[in-house]
Amino acid sequence: MSSASRWLGQAGGQPGGFIAGSLCVVAAVLGLSASSPRPVSPAAPLRVCADPNNLPFSNDKREGLENRLADLVARELQTSVEYVWWAQRRGFIRNTLASGRCDIVMGVPSALSSVAATKPYYRSRYVFVTRSDRKIRVRTFDDPKLRSFKIGVQVVGDGANTPPMEALARRGLARNLVGYTVFGDYSQPNPPARIVTAVATGEVDIAVVWGPLAGFFARQSNPRLELTPVPADGPLPFEFSISMAVRKDSESLRATLDTILDRRRPEIERILDDYGVPRAAVTEVPS
């Protein structure tokens, strides 16, 4: 989702009210409006809208997984990538893809109705993040140990709860929660990573983080961090499929991207592996 936490901010995790960062887990889609797109020709650069400070997804040094995916798509189209950099805040889609500034956004929830989404190219989920040396073993939100822990959760603001916040609040654990905004301090590198750093430093005992964000930064952590998949919790979704997005009137481009996703599946899987993205089986039905 870019980080899905940025996109899946409504209670119950319904896309449309809000990255990840993801993980990887944007209010930017509110108020999305139609516009007249610029046609894409084979000779024209592939114009990609992306956040310049949002690893593991993208940055202006082109070091993110979505930067690599954009390069892959451009090679298939026999063209180059031209970036439109825009911070993933409220209005991101409206000010970028919908306004005609770019042709594609590399990562959105597959169920996002305001865009034309490709078939999913990966599916991930929230994970529990803990320090290995503390031997914390939590596998469900009903574990009684959580009542004695400080629990890091991703926060999107605007009164919207992420699925982990909702699940923990339902169990009377609201006072245990420590919120880390998915927007973060944008003057610092990769602001969504603060929640993973908080586990490493002991600021919190455990955190519930969108998988791609957790997987990437856990690999860089010392002390070592462990990731445990969050299980299903009634109607609350903790697992989401991720697609590329084009405008709704760009059906030809979407069809081309779907073909590329099928043809280059092994290379895409290697890219996701390189960034430590925890994955579930991809479903064709958006969710």
C-alpha cells in the first residue's frame, strides 16, 4: 500500500477511509474526483506517483520495493519511469492519480473502489512484533499476558481505528495501547518505522504492525525481532490483497499490467522476498 495501514484506517479495516506502510496499513483517498487523464503511449515514460520517504515501499532514492516493481513494469513496456513525488497524506490519490499527474500508483488495497485496481500481486497481514531475547510468546489477542504489556499500535487519526486497535479495545486493553502514527515525523527517514524501533528499544513490549513494514525493519534490527502472524478475529480483517492502481478509464493499461503481473510473477516474488514481506495466499477476490 504503499503501507496498507495508511489505506486501511477505518474501523474494521475497510479501505477508502485511509499504508504500511504500509505495512505497509491512506486517508488520502477521501474526496477522490475524476479527471481527464493523459493517454499513455509506448514511447512515453511511465509516470508513477509515489511517496519520497516511505520505505520499504518507496523513496526518492528509488530504494523501495515499489520502486523496483515500477522499474520492472517500465522494462516490460520498453520505457522509463518518471516519478511524481507526493507524501502519502490525505488527498494523495486526488492530487496525483485522479488529477492526471501520473498513470499508476504501485500499491493500494485491491478492494479500493475509487481506482481501477489490477489483480493482486501479493497478500499480507498484520503481525505481532516482539524481541527475541524477551521470549514473549503471544499468538492471539486473548492472551492474558497482553494485560501487563505496553502494546504498540498504528494510528491513522480522524477518529478511525485500525483493526488491531479495534480488537484490543474490545478486550478492554485501551489503556495498554501506545499509538504510533502511520504518518510520523516526516523530517525523519521512513517515519512509519518508529513502531518497530519502539519494540527494539523496549519502549513497548509488543506491537501489532502491518506485515511488509514489520518484515523490512525487523531484518535491520539489533536486537533481533520476531514476527508472529495475527490470527483472524471475528469480522475484523487482518489480511489484505495489494494491487497496482490506475484510473478507471485506463482499462487498457490495467489489462497490460495484469499480463505483466502474470508473466513476471517469479521476479515479483523475489522482490518481495528481498524486502522481507510476509505473505499469505493471494486471492483473486479483492479484500
